[in-house]
Amino acid sequence: MEHLKRKPLFNPEGDTDVRKRRMINGNTTNLNDFNNMKYTWVSDWYRQAMNNFWVPEEINLGTDVKDYPMLSPGERRAYDKILSFLVFLDSLQTANLPAVGEYITANEINLCLSIQTFQEAVHSQSYSYMLDTICEPHTRNQVLYQWKDDERLLLRNTFIGDLYNEFQKDKSPFTFAKTVVANFILEGIYFYSGFMFFYNLGRNHKMPGSAQEIRYINRDENTHLWLFCNMILELKKEEPELFTQERVNIYREMIREGCRQEIEWGHYAIGDQVPGLTKEMITDYIQYLGNLRCSSIGFEPVYEGHEKEPESMSWVSQYSNANMIKTDFFEARSTAYAKSSALVDDL
């Protein structure tokens, strides 16, 4: 089929047999039946995502207000540029996910995408809260719209935006698959040099509130990564023609290019000007992430010799671990709510 079927809003003739349900080109009723799901992993995902609920203003940024003017020039430059990029990513996700969902004919997957869309909006709000708290209005607007003046940032945003825009013009199953992989790359690679920067500030006892905000965001992104990983695995089973060796090579090259751009961005935004981080550390960590993402969806690695987490970056996992109970890393409360006894955090 050259074009995907757009899911109907109301479809009395839709299939009620879950065995006939498909990720794309199915015949959905759009009924949200929580007791009959084809993709059984959705039940755990849904509970996890709901347990992750949080509000940005819960986190105290009082120390950050004092720390921000005292950051070194390299740290402050990186803080502003990375925050500007993260705001763009989450804003783009908020707008794009409903467009993807229009062509997914498995109602339980669309339930997940609805929650993710809400969480991406919360992430955008959290970045605004950070900026509103630590910056005066003029500086805040400069940070939010740096991509209009910074050619490197504009180029980065354009690359991501063009990947999503392709699906707006071409509704073929292959373009849909590329869009899903692009989402997987965004959730699993594009955020991470930014996350590591904020965690590095935290371990240097700077901007603890900002680092804690990022931990909450990181926890959500882990579930988003889990979602798109499983969507790809389901597509591999249902639509094997989308995963011929030729097409898998295209997806792998997308992952490699995503890593290349993230490394280049990390070198530009962070470089060797931030205490505790170097260009070499950034490169090693992003290449490791690229291989990790490939292995999780059954692809061959894209970087030889980078299958294990670099020892120099092992501290990142400690900060991003959603199950970690409050330690002296942060003065804020634990990210693990009492209502959620165990958080999935293995991607």
C-alpha cells in the first residue's frame, strides 16, 4: 500500500477482535478498552506513565537563583544554549505526536501517545519555569529564541524539523517508519548531552534545582523511549517489508547521523569549557548511547568498540536513575513517589 489509512474518528464497523488489531492500516473502533489489549506491555507502560505525574513548581529553585549569576562563562553559555534546544525539542514533540497518532490504528498505542503529549507540554513548562525563576524577562526571551540568531542551533533544529515534515508530505508506510525511528532517536539520543550537562552541574554542587527538574524530565523520557522502542519492535513483526536489510541500513544511518549531530552540538555548546566535562567524554558517551539504542531494537551497533558505558561517564547513570532515593546529590525530595514502588529505567 502506497499510503497509510488515516484512522477514522467514528467507525461502527471496526474490528473488536484484538487479534486483528494492527499498528498501522488496521480497522479500529477507537474504543479505549483497558481489558482487551493486543500489546500487553502497554498496561505496565500506562501505569508507569501515570505514576510519573509531577508539577514543575514543586521543585525549589531558590539556590539556582543565586548560582546562575555565579556560573563561569562556559557554564552559563552552555546552560542557555542547551535549555534553548531542549525547549525546542519538547515543543516540537508536543505538536508532532498527535500528527503521528492520526495514522496509528491501535487505540492502546494512541492512549500512550496522548499521555506522552501531555508530558512533553509539562517539560516545556518546566523549562519556562526555570527561566522565569532565574532570569529577567529580557534574558529569558533571548534564551528561548536563540535558534533565530545561532546558526548552529538553527541548523540542528532544521534537521529535526525536516525529518518530521517529511511525514507531513508523504504518508507512506516507509516514511511513517522513519518518523517513528526519528522519534526514537530524539527520545534516546538528542536529549542526553543536555541532561549530562545539568547532572554535571549538580555533582559540582551548582544549580541543584535545575538538575532535579531534569531528573524528573529524564524519568519521563525513559518511558517515552520505552514506548517508541516497543512500537518499532511491533512494527518489525507486523510489517516486515519495512525492515528489509536495505531499510534497516537507512534507519541505522539515521541513528548514526543523530549521534554525529549530538556530538557536534555537545562540542559546540559544552566543549572543554565546563569543569567536569570534555569533548572526549561527550563523544564516548553519545557513541555508547547510539549502540545501546541500536541493540534495543535488534540492530547492529553503529560504533565499533563503544558497547559499554564509558567509565568516565558512569556518574550520569547515578543521576538519571529514577529509582534512586534522595541522597546528598540533591536537597529536594526523591523522584520515586510512594505510589510508584518501582520505576522502569533500563533504556
